[in-house]
Amino acid sequence: MSIELKLKKIKVICVLWSLLMAMQLWATANVPSLNNCPDMIFIDGVENNSLPSNGMGGAFPGVLTRTINGDNTFYYYVPSSYQVSEPMPIMAVWHGAAGAGNAANAAIDMRNYWQSEAEEFGFIVVAQAATGGTGGWIPGADSGRLADILDDMEARYNIETTRRYVWGFSAGGFVMHAIGLNSADYFAAYAISGAHLGFATGSNIFPSGALRQLPVYISVGQSDSHFAAAQGDISAFQFAGWTLDHNLWFDDFVGGHVLPNDLPSQAWDKICISTNLD
């Protein structure tokens, strides 16, 4: 083959590659939250379906508190990039066992813990307080309160309903495993810290029974008492069809039952590219 023909062939390949990338960027532009992911290049360009809630009337931006249904108080943050005309993803976060009288403060702490990530990458973070007398979660009651909170947020803000995410730490993580798997068609993905599948499987909720293999990010300290069980959960997910480092991530770190400063960025980096349509 002559030099001229080789150069022409290379030029054609480059043009085709440019068109492919342009098509990918055009496709993802229809889902604003896709454009706010750290690893944009890994997004599947055909995932361009957006289902905005078109809610209106909520205050923004900033740190906010709201009470619905008389006693369901929650704490949330709306980033400065929020616009009523553009749907935004939402993440609900659950704290660990707080102790009597401390659930509200624990919820505020979790909102604040995620706030910088929400501001940088453009999603709303909402934290509710556990209703147990000792600051712990009552799964049946508190999952219903979560549903009410999300409905309320979607009525007052323009939420990208294909991109609802949840995360839980410790006691909140145990219950959130069950909620995420039991509502796999509702949530885009979920993340867990310092917990394992024990509560979920004890409630007859298993990865194998999920309606879809929604992405899951698990983080646990190597000296956490839950480390061995959380590590063992990898096999349960893989047996049910999940693939490690594709839609299942296990992040272990040096430390105990704590929350590393970089955990929000590590978790969001993995799960933000997913929708509940995947």
C-alpha cells in the first residue's frame, strides 16, 4: 500500500472516530446528570432517555430543612448549579445508629458529608433521620418515610427520575442493602459503607431476586468488624450475575468503622453513570 493510501485510510478512521465521539456526546446531552460524572468517557452513548419530574416551587440553592406529614423532617442540599429547566439527579443518604435523641444531628452530619460532592457534580442530597427510640432505623416505617420524601422532592424540584441514588452507613447501610435490592427498578444504583447483606438476606431479600442488576458500590475498613462479611457479599452478587469492577465495586481501606473523607467522590465516580433504565 502506498504512503498516500495509508494516510487516507488513517484520515478516514480519524473522521469516523470523531463522528462516533460526537454522537456519544450528543446522546448523553439529553440526560444532564450524565454530563456531571467524573468518568464521562465510560458512559454508554445510547443512554439518552430522560424522565424529568418537572417539579416546581422548592427553594434553592443551599442548605435546607423541611417537614412533611407533620413529623417527617429531613435535611437536604441543593447545589448552586440547579436550574428549574434542567432535571437533576438526587441521592438519599442514611446515617448509622445515632443513639437516643441524636438522629437529627446524625442526618445533618450525613448531608454535610455529601454536600461538597453534590455541589461539584450537580446532584441534590437529602438526609432523613431514623425514627427508632435509640436513634436506629425502623425499616418498615422509615422506608415509607423515604418514599414520601422523594415524592415531595420530585413535586417541588425538577428531578431526573431515572437517576435516584441511595447510600447508607453502618445501620443505615444494612437496611439500605434491602431497600436498594427490593427497589432495583426504582433506583439507578446504590452505595453501602460499613455494612453487609445480613439484614437483607434475613428479610428474604437477595441479590438473585432483584429485578435488575443495579450497580452497587461497597466500602468497608479492613479492621471493621463487618469487613469479612462484606467481603463475602462479593460472591453473592457475582453468583446473581453482577460483575466485579463493572457494576459491582468493593473498596476496602486501612481503618475501622469510619467514613473516609474521599468516600463520596469514590462512590459517586462509580455509580453516577447509571440509570434505572440500564
